[in-house]
Amino acid sequence: MSALDFDLSDPEFWARPMGERERAFERLRSRGTPAFFEEMEISFAPKGPGYHALVKHADILEASRNPEVFSSGQGGATNIPDMPAEFAEYFGSMINMDDPRHARLRRIVSRAFTPKMIKQFEADVEAAAEAIVGDLLAKGPGCDFVTEVAARLPLKIICDMMGIPERDYRYVFDRSNVILGGFDPEYTGGDLTRIADRLLTAGMELQQLVQDLAAHRAAHPTNDLTSSLVNANIDGERLTMQELGSFFILLVVAGNETTRNAISYGLRLLTTNPDQRALWLDDIEGRAPGAVEEIVRLASPVNFMRRKVTRDHEMNGHLYREGEKAVLFYWAANRDEDVFADPLRFDITRDPNPHVGFGGPGPHFCLGAHLARREITVMFRELLRRVPQIEGGKPDRLHSSFINGIKHMECAF
């Protein structure tokens, strides 16, 4: 097997043109076994032992179904390095845990994200989308679709669910950008030595915001999610204030950033695939479910999650040793030629579409998948009805290995 001329651990790899990234992962999928990469050195965490890059759909499904072997809780799932202990105070949410603690937290918070509960938010989502598109039409073409449209809907819905007042929307938005800003100088300020300070400060500020609100809701409950969570007593279990703060950070970061990027990528896909736009316009309601799944597949807003191997284990002919790391590249699995015919083609009629854009099967499947699907559906319904020929310009992509993001994109209509 020829040596690879790229390194997934190099931040500059993630700044390359998208076509180069696609070809690199195509080469990785063609290998007989997962490639192994050294970890990069960062100033605030020890250099780890390296990791296996799981890029095949079958590998990611099996690892996801086997959390006892592929652990999320040993060092965290959202970063390849093992993060220092002080990060756990703000970013130690259930996404970075294993059962039974993961199951306990998910049991407490999951009741707010069932399809029945999401149905109750439907009118709010529709009203918000209607107002956002109205503002877009008032501003006219040439504005930034990401900040003026794609980011506003999920941010408003998450903040409204939690009871965060509108005056704090921008505060939440800016800090979630810092947390997921990766190595992007727009959010890091260009000083990589201060990344840890910026992350911890943003986490502390978001946690303090929701803890202050929770303290008030404990004495003055309302019908928002913060009240439900701070006063929840399910089988004698309650969230601690630290757990509530970490969950809020997970919610605003995961629920805001990922849906924002799916909506942004969706517009870009419709712009570069006018035949699919015409197909969707022909039956906006009927085509919506398939279109949303295909947008999530190709957008793959979360590039990866990391796991640590708890014992020697053979999977699909490859032996993983205890203590090794495996990184599940969902973005690559969603382009696996063995699963998706013509995988780079945007096809809103694709069926079946077993993408892993919401994570693989198992305990860590995205808790907010129902809400994300609803938001994407409603946003595009409103856009296609009122601004049917809207187009997205060249995306200004986020420089991050973790989030497949679009920071800015001018729109025309």
C-alpha cells in the first residue's frame, strides 16, 4: 500500500479544497484496513498514542453498536486528544460518557426530545421560520445567508426551549462559535496558544448563564426546559447544577451549530443541483423527508467522534488493542461507495439512505435528530415557497477538523 501524502491530524488538511478532502477519504476507504495517524501536539494536552481512522460505513456501525469496547467516556468523544480534567467541568456532558452515567443523564433529559414533544414546538418553529424569511426579503439579496437565516432558526428554538431571553441570543451564538471554532482565526483570534483559555472562558460563561437561570427557575418554575430539568425528579434522580450546565453547552453547541450547517449546505446543494431544486419545488411537502435526509448525509455537520478501546477486540478483520483510539469519521462513511451509489451525487429521492449524519446506532445516536429534521424541513418549506430561486454563493468554510461548517455564504434571489 503506497504511503499517504496527507495527514488527518494536520489542521491544514482541513483547510484544503473540498475535492481534495473527498479524494483523500476515498483513498482511505480503499485500503484493506483502517489507516493509523499520529496525534498532533497541542499546548494544553499531552500527545496521545495516535488513532485508527474509521472511514467505512460498516466499521462505524459496528463500533457504534459496541460501546462497551469503543468507549466515549475514557478521555472524551469530541476531541482526539485526552482533554485536561478542568475541561470536564464545562464539556463533560453525556456525549463524553459511558453507561450507566450516560444512561442516567439521557433518561432525565430525553423526555423533552420525543417526537410527541417536538410536535408541541412545531408552531414555534413555523412562526420563527416565517419571520426569518420575511426579514430576508426585507433586507434583499446579498446578505449573509448563514448569519441571517441558517443560524437564526436553531438558535432561537434552542434558546426559547431553555427559556433564554432574546437579549442573550447573540451572547450564546458567539460563545458557541468559539467552542467549535477549531483552528479558525476568525474565532481563535489567530493565537493558537490561547485556544484553551478561550474554550474554558466560553464554557464558563455559557454554564453561568444557564445556572443563573436555573437558580431562578427552581424558585419560580415556568413551562420551559430549564424549569423541567432543574425540577425533574425521575426515579429519584436529579441533575446537578454542573450537569445542567454541561447539558446546556451540549444543547446550544450541538443543536445550534449542526442544524445551522445543514441548512447552509442544503442551500448550496440546491444551488449547484438545479435539477434537484426543480424536483423538490414540484412537490415541496412530499419530497421534503427524502431531501432532508440527503442534505444531512452530504452535509455531515459533525465530521467525527472519537472512541477509546477498552479491551483487545477484532472488528471486520482488524485487531484493535486495549488503550488504542478509534476515530469514527461520519463524513467519510456517508460517502462510502459500498453503501451509496454515486455517493457524491445529491439525490433527494435516494432510498434507502442509511446515513450516519446523526451518529451511528447505539446509545449515542443524536438526541435532537427529530428536532433537527423538523427545523430543516420547515426552513426549506418556507424558502421554497416564498423565495424559490434563492441561491447560495461560494461558502466560506470553517477551519475545523470536528465540524464541517460554513461560516458565511452570500445569497442571491
